[in-house]
Amino acid sequence: MANKVFHVMYDDDQKLMDAARALVSKGIRVKDVFSPFPVHGLDPVIGVKRTRLAIASFMYATTGTLLAIFGTWYFMIHDWPMNIGGKPSFSWIENAPAFVPVMFEFSVFCGAHGMALTYFLRNGTLPGMPASNPDPRTTDDKFVMEIVTEQNGGMSAAEIENLIKGTDVYELSIKEY
Amino acid sequence: MLKEASIRQPLILGHKTYHDITNDIVGPIEGPAPRQWKIALSIAAVIALYGIGCISYLVATGIGAWGLNKTVGWAWDITNFVWWVGIGHAGTLISAVLLLFRQRWRMAINRSAEAMTIFAVMMAAVFPVFHMGRVWQAYWTLPLPNQFGSLWPNFNSALMWDVFAISTYFSVSLVFWYIGLIPDFATIRDRMVKPGMKRFYSILSFGWSGRAKNWTRFEEVSLVLAGIATPLVFSVHSIVSMDFATSVVPGWHTTIFPPYFVSGAIFSGFAMVLTLLLIMRKTMRLEAYIHVRHVEYMNIVIIVTGSIVGVAYLTELFISWYSGVEYEAYAFINRFSGPYSWSYWMMMTCNVISPQLFWFKKIRTNLAATFVLSIVVNIGMWFERFVIIVTSIHRDYVPGAWGEFHPSGIDVGMFVGTIGIFFTLFLLFARYFPVLALNELKTILKMSGESYKKEAEKH
């Protein structure tokens, strides 16, 4: 039997939420949801885990801090110490207050850009990438739920279709792949 | 679904559906360019070209083309720099700080405020970069390995901190703005019919598809970026103020500068946002999204920050006397009674007295009055920087070295030119980019939309 993909369209976020709850409670696994804006509360229903991007950002920022500490020590203390207005050029820790602004800025720089790059790579959103939403209306005012037979081994395509039709569907498209 | 208290005023007026929001924001991009826009763009472009001409002349001739002299070695250049950076601050404040405080009214204004930030910071960067003289060697400010006897930039210097602060601020604001734009570009991409335009927005939208996981990441990234952009915005203007505060010049050497500069920046930034938005909402018919309530909220921020600035002016005066340092005291006496006292009183009137008019509800909810006052505040904030910079240095310790500053034609041309470049960029943004965060607005439609609130009250 060929695998089938159901693209179930709803015209309201509340209808989508109700449908997702109803289908999931009947044991259907929802593969993905395409929506024009974040639908709050949907993630736990369809089993999307919390992202770890914030942790990544913290690690990038810490790397930035360490690099800035190393840089200021290397440039100002180790490689070419200079007497600037009598500021201590022989010890990093004594000169450190003057380096705080650069350390802070560089931490933010690395934290923000590292996270942004990770975000683009993880999402697969890069310049020139093709869009993968099944219907152009999902970036306007429609919400599409994607269900595949492959992930719902216990049920036949007809059973799934019946369950879907029990929700407040706006449009349904079934494709084989 | 979250319900909002019924006594809160609606943020989106009239009855709108999700599709209406898309139509209202994307419609103007699809249609032909309006005549008013073409006229405004032509005027801005001519001024911008004049500015670019002045900059080219400056680079070819040298910094002597400015009116600087031995005593006043810093004048309009740094005044314009601080003024533009200050204006830039409102965008990040609106998008980051108001996001952390969950202020939903930010959604109607954050996109254009952030665009304003980015263009304003670009204009700010023009001044220090061209003040270097040999601008092609601007990369010397970066700690790059080199053959000049291993000469590194001086990390003890506030000017070096500025290089890091401004470049971080600019690039982080740009990324923050662009991440928010991607889903909206995707909306435009999916609506466009003309293949050329579709291709253009397709590239800009990075292939955004709006999957559930993408949105989870989007919200997390927005929140974390807001969290780190908030201290960033405070640090940037603090560092700008340290360009002065860490020096030993009477009138500059004051610890009050960082908070005073930051509130001044927010003050002038909100004024500029108001100036731009009041025109934009009218010409692009966004009255349903940006209305009196938004303007009133922004005016309240202006009262608060304007009053902080006022208190800072008076504190400075008091401390200059209380310190017992006669040079310090003289710097301030000279400010309000010396040859530049006209600029001091101009600053006092525009920044301290005029925003107090917003205590009257009639005035702060009047759009015409707000527009006029927002321009007054912008003028006042330019004079604040001029007062701090020029009056503090034009009378040196030795009376033989006293001098005055007279701007040259190039000084004026460059300043006016940056305003032209700024408006050119902003007009292009208003024409080709989604001017409101339309997909974010859809998330608040059912809580804060007028018709939905009325519907909810019936139940």
C-alpha cells in the first residue's frame, strides 16, 4: 500500500487547536503544522519539544567572553604593553575594569550571532532555499495539519480520513507519495 | 486562548480578519508606487546625493573642510553621531524592552522603529568613520595581526569601546530585525504573482514555511535576542557617553552621563518614531493599527524620559557648584550665560519644558500637537549634544586659546545629507518591506481587536 499524506486545512487557529486535541486523543500522530503565526499551546499537543537554542546562545556568549578576556590580555598585556595614562599594563586583572565594555559587547556579539546562525541552520532557512509549505495560504490566514500514514501504522488511510472529517475541516487534500 | 481585560482599549480598530491584516499591509507593496511617495523619494534622494557629494569632497580635501579649529576639535561631527545613535535607540527599546514587558502595543510599531534604528545607526557611523580622515584605513580600529611592530588598538580607550559597541549594536539589531521579517517576507512571497517579484521575496524569505517547530524556535530566538539586546541598548549609549565622561574636560567629566545619555537617547528616539509613524499611518492608511492609543503610550514614554533628562540637567548644574571645582563651575556658568547660551536655552525649552505639555491628556492624544512636539524634541536633543560638546571645549584653560566654532558648508551639507540618506532608506523600506509585523499582529487580533473584544463582552 502506498503511503498517503493528508493535508488538513483549517480556517481558524481555535479550530486547528480543537482538531489537534481531538485527533491526538484518538491516537493519531500529527507530523507537522504549517501556520501563518505561532499558535500558542499547540506544541505540547502535537509533541513538539522545547528548543535548546537559548542554551546554545549562552554557550556562544561564554565563548565570546573568554575570547575577549584572552584578546585583551594578549593585545594589551602580553604582546605589546603600553603605558597609557599610567594604567597598569603589566597585569590583566588590574587593567580589567577598562576592558569590561569590550568583554560585554563581544559576549553579546557572539551570543546573538551564534544563536542566529544556529537558528537559520536548524530551521533550514537560508538565502535561496525553496519553501516547503503545502499551500501558499498557510502564510496568510489558513492552518494546515500534515498527517502521514507512515507514522500511523495502526490505522488504515480510510480510518484516518474518517477521524479527520469529524473535525471542523476547511479543505482536505490527500496525496500518495 | 488568552482573554484580555475588557477595560483595556483595543489595539486593532474595526473588524479585521487575518486575511484583512495581510491585505492591509501587503496590498500597498503589490500596487503601483503612489505619487506622493515618488515625490518624497526624489526630494530625499537629491538631498542624499548632495550629502554624498559633501562627503566625497571631505575625503578628497581632508578634515580641514569642516569648521573645526585648534580649540574646538570636536563639534558637529560628534554631535551628529550622538544624535543619530540616540535616535536609533528607540527601535531596540520598543522591540526588545517592550517584548520583555509583554507590551502588545509594540507590535504595530516595532518593525518600522527597528528599521529606523538600523538606518539611524548607519548614519551615525558616517561621522566617526569619515572623521578618521584616511577612511580607507578604517579597519585599523580592529585588532588585526599586522606588520606595524605588532601595533594593537588601545582597549583602554572609550573610542575603542565605541567601535565594539556600535558594531555589535548595529549587527545585532540588523539580525533581530531580519529574523522578524522572514515570516512576513514569506507571506508576501506566497501572494506575489509577478515572477520577478516572487523570486525577489522568495530569496528574502529564506524558504520560510511556518512549521510548528520553526515557530517555536522563532519565539525562543526573539525572546533571547530581546533579553540580550536590552542590556546591549543600555550599554551602547553608556559607552557613547563615556567618550566624554572618561575624559578630563570640565563639563564632560561627570559620572551622571551614562544614565542621562541613555534616557536622552530613548527620549529622542521615541520622538523620531512618532515623527515617522504619524506620517506613515496616514499615507499608508494604517490608522486601524497605529492609532491614538499607541501615540499616547509613546508620549507617556516621552514624558518619563524627558523628565529624567530634565532632572539630569539640573543635577549637573547643582553638582558643578557643589563640587567646589571652579573650572567645573565655570563650564556650566559659561553654558547658560556665555556666547553659546542661546543653544543652552534652546535645549532647555525644547527638552525640559515642551514635553511637559504631554501631561495634558488633550495634548498627548492630539496627533497634530504630537507631531509638532516630536520635531521640537528632536531639535532640542540635537542642541543638547551641541551644548555638551562645543560649550565645554570652546573656552580652554588659557584665555589665549579661547575660540568659537563656525560650521562650514561641508559641516551643514554632511548633516543635512545624512538626513536625506536616512529618509531615502526609510522610504524604500516603507515601499518594499512589510511595515508592520503583520504575522505577529495576527497573534493579538483575537485578544485586542476591537470587534473581538466587543464579541467577548457579550458572553
